[in-house]
Amino acid sequence: MVKALVKYVRNYRSRHANNLNVIIHIIGISECIFGLMQLLMGRWKWGLFNIFMGFFLQWIGHTYIEKNEMGEIAGIKKMISKFRDI
């Protein structure tokens, strides 16, 4: 379990090496969580808007600062490639 955690942290730090990107992620993830809370309270428009903006900020951080893919996009591509192999 410790090895898996160390591997995860090393991978995360390699994909988030720039401190500006980390700050953008803190803001973006917080906005996504806030959006989820709004969805739970029935505020659909604002909830979806905040989730979109949170992911958008993280996308900017990866695309223009780190110059790599977001983890969600990389994970989706990996999952699709597994289904293609079947």
C-alpha cells in the first residue's frame, strides 16, 4: 500500500511540477466541489457552470503550463484503448 501511494505521489508531482499549475488546481478542484454542493442543493445551472469552470481551469494548467494531458483525459483514452483490444 505504501509503495502504491509513493508511486501515485511521484506521478502526481511529475504531472504537476509547476507551482502555478498547482495553485490553479487548488482553485479548480475547489470550484468543482462547490459545484457538486450546488447540484445537491438543486442549483443545477450554477452547479454545472462551476464544475465546468473548475475543469476548465485545470485544463488550462495542463495544456498551457505543464503541456501534458489532464489525468481524466488520459484515463479515458486508456480505458477506450482497452476496449478496442477486446
